[in-house]
Amino acid sequence: MTTKKIMLVCSAGMSTSLLVKKMQESAVAIGEEVSIFATSASDAQNKLDSEHPNILMLGPQVKYLLSDFQRRLTIPVEVINMQDYGLMNGKNVLTQALKDIG
């Protein structure tokens, strides 16, 4: 089974690092092999080129980038649900990512 890579993007890469931790905990709990990492909007293209994620998830504060990424990428690009983001609900965000990856 190949590891699914989930990339989160926010303004500075800080607020999503806690969410990454919560998502990783949820993945372990359900036995899902995933690699989850966060980066800043300014470094997103570098990470896309080097990491080749299966999905790109945008923090609500950078949702304005959605159409640009969707136009350029062939992977799913989603905006993280604002409530899940605010509550740092890693389980819900992970579930959404895995559903979108398919």
C-alpha cells in the first residue's frame, strides 16, 4: 500500500502544524498510512514540486488561492472546512482528504 501524501497550506505554515499533528493521530487510530505536512502559501509551489502530494488542502485564510491551484494542478485541491479548522478537528479534515484522494 502506498502512503498518501496530504499537503496543507496556510498563510505562514504555523496554524496548520497543530492540525497536522491531530490528523496524524487520527490516521494512526484508523490504521491509515499517510504523510501529512504543512507549508506556507509562499513556499507551496516548491513543496508541490518536491513532495508530489496526492491532495492539497488550503486553510480558510488562503482560500483565495483555490482557483489558481485548481487550474494548475491535476490533484484534488480543497479548502479546509472553517469550523473543522477552527476546532482543529484532525479527524474530520483527514476524513475529507482521504475521501477526495479516493
